[in-house]
Amino acid sequence: MSPARVVRHGAALAWRNLVKFRHTPDQLLDIMLMPVTFVVMFVFLFGNAVSGDWHAYLQFVIPGIAVQALMFVSLGTALSLNTDIRNGIYDRFRSMPIARSAPLIGHILGDSVKYVLAIVLVFALGLVLGFRIDAEAPAIAAAAGLMLAFAFAICWIATLIGVAARSAETVQALSLVLIFPLTFGSNIFVPTGKLPGWLQAWVKINPVTQLSDAIRGLLLGTPAYATIARSLLWTAGIVVVVAPLAVFTYRRRA
Amino acid sequence: MIEVDGLVKRFSKTVALDGIELAVPAGSVCALLGPNGAGKTTVVRILATLLRADAGTARVGGFDVASDPDRVRELIGLTGQFAAVDEALTGAENLLLIAKLRELPRREARRRVAELLDRFGLADVGGRLARTYSGGMRRRLDVAASLLGSPKVLFLDEPTTGLDPRSRADVWALIRGLVADGTTVLLTTQYLEEADRLADTISVIDRGRVIQAGTPFQLKARVGGQTLTVRPVEPARVRDTAEIVKRIAGAGPSGDTHGDVVSAVVPAGSDAAAMLAEVAAELRRAGISVGEIGVRLASLDEVFLALTAKELVA
Ligand SMILES: Nc1ncnc2c1ncn2[C@@H]1O[C@H](COP(=O)(O)OP(=O)(O)OP(=O)(O)O)[C@@H](O)[C@H]1O
Ligand SMILES: [Mg+2]
């Protein structure tokens, strides 16, 4: 199958995801509910406790919550892909002369809007509450790029979970088992130094910590190249390992 | 157009198909008839390239479904047993998605979608989410989607299950129209009437094997034989009538009475017309006036029950 056709088929299926999103705007709520809850909870309830000053805490926590929001959007990607595969509609797709990878491309492409939206909405909320960006355009663009690259990587993890799981419940369980240690075992909410010692070793290597630090640095005018590099390395590593695995599992299943 | 030879499929311990043979000439309708679990869906899924057989070959349009699935996919349309409709899209969008995947040019796609919605009586609801459709509307949308690519070969797995008599008749009319245009159709059904009305050939499947195949007429003649029925005008004479019929048709299963009707299976090899004349003459002699008398082919229902029951005993 020629690459042009693969792209056409993928685009058609991405179109499908976008149309669905337009029909059911309450999906926006799904995207925003978690981040808003976490912002409110942490900034206003624990903010003073963690850093003694909720405004300083806001500066610290918003980049992390944006990363966390991406993880929750990925749960949606895994769920919709999984539902699709178990649905009769996949039989129709597979009985048609379309590229086998088209449904995966369609999901990733179609859901990319949601990831972008999640990032934009979290920062918009932050700005309304008083989050201040102290950086030039290139640094902001770099931060956006890092986040999108990471979104692409976890999109593949979601794809793997979506194609491997036998039921929606399994998708939920697997995703949460992954999301919780990655987000709560990171420095999204609490600086690494204030965490219990036994946890710090994991927190320091956690990709979510690396990415959150990299974004904080870029947006607050204190770029730290080491964290940026490590974050990119993690992102590339996840894609290189997980994407082929997801495609392999998908081919065996479909 | 469809050639199936010695098809075998196992699911762990279950033998779903146990050497299926099938030949469907281009432009004809073949019905797979069989009870639940007979293997109908499995045959369709293998032919539609969704499932691999463990043994045997299947060709569609001359292409092997296992080694040349892409060529086969160019030719076929599939309506599976369970609705393949995206409930979060409107009816029109569902069809448009298939048109896009079929790479129809935009204008052509629009035209085909409108035409199909119209043909399936969905024009008024085309803009509504499929989630709000009734079961019958969904089913029709599903069948419409399988027609979008103007397939040469159409697989319909229980296409009218759950449809009301009116929609069922509509789908039948559509299938006949398609066949008139040269489409080859393989449909599965549990409705004997449907097979009788639509199919050029019927293959009766049970437990993964074809136990009978032929035209509806052949099947009825071959298995059920013919049935002689008499209804005397006066219900009081039913018993006398039964005596006479039994004497002429012979003992055995004949001479059944259902209410005021006497019926008997004409034994294989005997002349039904002569028997009919003889019964009529005897009845007149006995002074029994006849309200209704005749010989007819056994219904497909009778054939079906006879066949699957025989399998059960064997
Ligand atoms: N994926 C599967 N895994 C295990 N067994 C299966 C699978 N699909 C079908 N079977 C078994 O294969 C046999 C044939 O099933 P199939 O679905 O082809 O029957 P069918 O004739 O379509 O029945 P129905 O009229 O109920 O739709 C059944 O015994 C069924 O349990
Ligand atoms: Mg079936």
C-alpha cells in the first residue's frame, strides 16, 4: 500500500475522531475535570503547606499539572481504541482495502487535538489564577514542543494498552497502575527534596519529573539543559520501545 | 464467484467448521441456512478475510482469501451479524466515513451517501446521531454502509434479524435489485422464508458441515417429499376421512389429523396425482363432501426440521 493511501485512510479515521469530539463536547469536561480538581485542591488546600505561599506554589505546580493532564487524556485514547477494536465496526474496516495501520494513525492523529487542548487549557487556567510566564518565544516554543513530544510518546503507551486489553475495565486498571506512580511518584506536586527519602530515587529518574522540571525551567526563565536532554531521551526511548510493541500487538490481534 | 473447498476452522476444542464446500456462481444469491452455532458466521468471517481457516481453501472472485486478502477486500462488502455502526456519528457521517475510506472523490461520496440514505428510507434521519436510531434503522444503515463501495460480492450475516416485516421486505427488494445489477450475494439466515424467497441456492449447514445443498425447490422435493391434505366440510367426518387417507397412503406417519385437517406424507416413489384421485374417489363413495384437498411440497420449515433432526439422531 502506497504511503499516500495510508495517509488518506489515517486522515479519514482521524476525521471520524474529530467529528465525534464535535458532537460530544462534554469530552472537554473529561479533559478538564482532573486538572481543575488538582489545581484547586493543591494550590488552595495544600499550597501554603507545601511552599508557604500559594502564589509561588502555583508557579511550581502548573507545568506539572499540564503533564498530568496529558496522562489523563491518554486514558481516553486507550479506552476509545479498545472499544473500537472490540466493536463490529473494526470488522468492517478490516474487510475493506485500507492500510492495517490506518486505525492506529487515525486515533493518534485524531486525539492529538485533545492533547493540545489539555495543555492550552491548563495553562489558561493557570494564567487566570496568576501563573506568570517569564520567557521569550523560543523557550515557550521549546516547552510546547517537549510536551507534545511527550504526549506522542504516552499516546503510544495508551495505544499498547488499548490494543492489548481484553476489556474496558482492564484498560482502566492498567492505565491507572501506570499513571499513579508516574504522576504521584514525581515532583509534580511536591519538590523532590521534600519527599520521603525512599521515594526520591524513583522520583529523580521518573520521566514526568524530568519533563516537569524542563518545562518549569523553560517557562520561568531558568532553563536547565540536563533535564531537557533527559526528558527528550525518555520520550525517544518510550517511542522506540513501545511503538513497535503496540504495532506488533495490534497486528496479532487484528 | 465464491468457491469454498474443505474449509476447517477450530476454536481451541470447538470444531466450528468441519469441511465446508460451497460454490456460488457470479450474479446469484446463496443462502447459508442453519441453527445457532452451525458455523454460518465463521464461514462469512473467513470469506471476508477477518479470520484464517485452519485447512481448506476459499476463493472470492478468483482470489484466495488467505494469500491475497487485499485483492479480495477490493471486491467485497460486509454486513456482519452485529451492527457495525458508529453510534457517536450521524447516519450520514457513518456512510461518509466509509466513502472516505473507499477513497471516493468528495462529490461522488456526497452523492452516493445521499442516494443510499434515500434508498434505505433514512433520508429524514441522516443528520441524527446513530445512537438515537431504532434497531431496524441501525441495521439498514449497516447494510447501506456495506454497499458504499459498490462491491461485486456482498456478504450479509443475518441481514434482516430484528427488522419488522416491512423493513425486511425492503431489504429483500434491495437485495433482489442488487442481484439484478450483477452482484453476487452470500447471506446467512435463520428464516427459511427468507432463503426461499431470495436464494438461488441454499446450503443447509449444521455443526460445521453442509448437510444439504440445492435450489429451494430441490431441497423441498428431496427431503420432505409431498404432503396430501384433506379438509372435510363437516368436522364430524374427520375421523372417517382419516381412515380413508390412511388406507390409501399406507400406515406409518400418515393419517395425522390437526383439528379438521387430515394430512399424510406421500411415500417416496408413489404417484401423488394417482393417490390424490384415489382418495377423492373414495371420499365421494363414502359420501364425505370435501372442503379442501391437495398435494403440496413440504414447506422449507419441515425440510429444515427434518434435516437437523436427522443429524441429531445420526
Ligand atoms: N471466537 C470464537 N471463539 C471460540 N469459539 C467460537 C468463536 N467463534 C465461534 N465459535 C464457535 O464456533 C461455532 C460456530 O459459530 P458461528 O458463530 O459460526 O455460528 P453461527 O452459525 O453464526 O450461529 P448463530 O446463528 O448463533 O449466529 C460455535 O460453536 C461457536 O461457539
Ligand atoms: Mg452467526
